[in-house]
Amino acid sequence: VRLVESGGGSVQSGGSLRLSCAVSGYTSTSRFLAWFRQAPGKELEGVASIDSNETKTNADSVKGRFTTSKDSARTTLYMQMNSLEIDDTGMYYCAADGIPRGWGVPPIEYEYNYYGQGTQVTVSS
């Protein structure tokens, strides 16, 4: 299984970025896909998840600003990030093969078995 993120970069506060995650070698259609991020000096944070029925869950910190989607073949995961804030700065990772322990809550690290190498997002004032 291989996950490769892209689309990160540097942007001013209020700007937008679209992250992509190319997924290969993964055939499950029932488990969740997700985005995580890690800010400097902080723990990994679950940002958003999406299941096979397109049901999405977002962390409160990104609700109304970030939108997760995937293509029908589940080969690419996306996250459109609008109204970016300085606190959104960090390394963003996509994850696959998730089995959430709760309903309607942001993803948790141990729920997912595969992670990409990450893409850096830097938001400045």
C-alpha cells in the first residue's frame, strides 16, 4: 500500500490550497480514508475522514473551511482547504484502512493502518 500526498505549499492567511493523496495497492472499499496534520511541537491531529458512502467527519477547527472528497475509484483523496489560518500550519498526512471506534468524531491515529509521507502547509500573516 502506498499513499503519496501533494499540493502543500506556502500561502497567506485567508488563502486556499487543495491537497491530493494518490492511493495505490489498496483495494478495500469499506474502510475509511482520512487526513491528519501535525503542527510543530504538537501531536498528530485528526482533521477529517470519509467513508465509502461519502459520509464525512471534520474536526471542529476546520468545519466550514475544509472539504474532503475522493474519486469514485478511491484512488485519490482530496482536501480543499479554504480560509486558511496560521494555526493550520503543519505537515498534512493522508491515511487509509481506518476502522473508527466512534461515530461522528474526528479520526484518531490508531484507527488507521497506512499513512503517507506528508506534505507541508505553511500559512503566514
